[in-house]
Amino acid sequence: MQQIRAAVCFEFGKPLAIETVYLAAPTGRAIEVTLKACAICHSDITYADGHWGGTLPAVYGHEAAGYISALGPDATGQTIGDRVIVTLIRSCGTCPTCSAGKPVICERPMGPAPLALPDGTPIEQAMYSGAFAEKVVVDQSQIAPIPDAIDFDVASLLSCGVITGVGAVVNTARLQAGEDVVVIGAGGVGLNAIQGAAIAGARRIVAVDLSEEKLTDAKTFGATDGILATDPAPWDRLREITGRGADAVFVSVGVPAVYSTAPNYLAPGGRLVMVGMPPTGAASSFEPGNFAAACQSMVGSKMGNTVLARDIPWLVDLYLQGRLKLDELISRRWSLDQINEAIADTKSGAARRNVIIFGQNKE
């Protein structure tokens, strides 16, 4: 076992502690990745604040990039030194859902549990990643190669925020050119849903948010219109814009009350895509008869229903062509020692994405 530095959560709702922890060598088909960057996702914060429960102590972080530094004896198709992103998508490849092309909901996500405190106490590798750390050991299904042309900090965003937003539009909603879209919440994931809608050829892309500043921001990522969520009936404003409701409504925020009102934006035959995840036990309400009468649907979208081998090369190519904004998503770069400040900044709602940098990003 080797020693690495990691940000450890010992108590929900308290600052993370920078500790020296032990990382086991990769076994089986596991792969060790030396990280160069890890973005902070609101899911990490939700877990660290205790809203989704979980085991402590834990290391969070799941939106990362780096290079392969060791291979388990059964790992295939990889070489030490390869540049990769690290995701939470751990899949066995053989269960019914994996076999159906849905690795994000693998039914048997077995893999390494490599972290421990110096006294031997196991540390939860949260979301199968534990990437608020200098190195990770993950299953080989969790990585995807990236070219030299993309920097690690930019590439880390592909591990969650980008695939979650773009994938919700392209993979889950299967948006067709000419359809009208509403994206509720213009944060990191919402901005990527907006980008996805633009790439897919949406007619109108309407951002809904509490902040005028974020609505302006959304237009730089492809939104055609913006509506303040504080409007007494923002769905009426939508109908003034589109002449009807929206064909697809994407909820990118984990707020139960938003889910209760989101169906009001739908056009007949429209679909509501549930992306943001409220705290465990939170409930929303809607009238099912309205969905039935209007032939509407509601569907969940985890990690954009991404298939890494299919979607990452496509998104990287779009970025290199200048058709997908990634650099613009990064608000600020921080060191591991500054992680609690970076989390506080993320909680403030001002940041698109904050990124933790390990060493020199371009190595």
C-alpha cells in the first residue's frame, strides 16, 4: 500500500480534512490513476452534507482526469501513461442492464475498495471514485481515454457535468431537430443541457433560473431565451415565446418543489427529464391524469445514460472542433488544500465549475 493525500469527510456537514491515507495497489482488472484534476460536483456536496446518507469516513469526488500509473494483472486495453478521465460509471458488462447498453445502471457494479486510514480503518470510496485525492484505484470500466490535445482540467468536466447535461438531451430525451426545450437551472449541468439542445438542433432553448445573471450566462451557451423562475407563472411566459409548451423539459436542480411545477411547462406529448436529484426522502407531487390525458411522460436520467466508449470520443471531437464549450465552464482552479473554500464557493451558486488541480495540469 502507498500513502497519498486526500480530503476525508469524517462528519456530515463539517469541513473535509486533508489526511495522509493508504491506497491499495490495483488487483484484478482495477487500474490506478494519478490524478491531475478533479471538478467539484453538487453531488459531492450533497453527500458530504449528509443529504443522501452513506458510510463515513469517506472520500468524495468523481469528476476527474489524470494518467494511468499502475495496472491490475487482469486489466486489458490500457497502458501505463495513458491519459484518461475517471467516472463513477462502474459496470460489469454482463448483467441485463449492461447487456442492454445501459452501463450507468449496472446491477452488479463490483470493484475495488482501496482506501484506508493509517490505523487500518476502511475509507468509503464514494461514488466508486474517491477522487478528492492524489490517486485513485478504480475498475477499468470507469475510465475513458483522452487525447493530448485536451488539458486535464478541461477533460475532467467530461466525467460528469458534461455527459450528464448533454447526455440527458441526446441519449435520454432523444431530442429531435426543431423541438422546443426548457432547462430549469442554469448551473453546470443545466448549461451542458443547453449546449446539448443546441447541438441537437432545438428550435427554442429556454433557460429558467432565479438569477438574471445566470440567464444571461445561459445565452452564451446556446439558450435563445430566459425566464425568471420568480415570475408568478413562468410557464405562461414560455407559451408567449414558443406558442405552446415545451417538447422536452430538463430539471437540472435537485429541488422537490421544482419537480412539482415542472410539468406546467410541457406541451402535449412532451417529456419531463429528471436530472437533478433531491435529498433522500424528499417528495414532489403532480396529477397523473394530466400526463395520461396529454400523452406526456416523465423519465429519469442518470449520468446522461452515457456509454463511455461511444460518447467521450464524440464530445472530445466536438470540443476540439470548437462546437462544445468546456474551458468556459471552469470558474476557478484550486489546490487540494483549498478544497473547503472551493466547496463554499460552489455552494454560493456563483461558480459554473470549480476544479481541484493536483501538480501541473498539463503534465
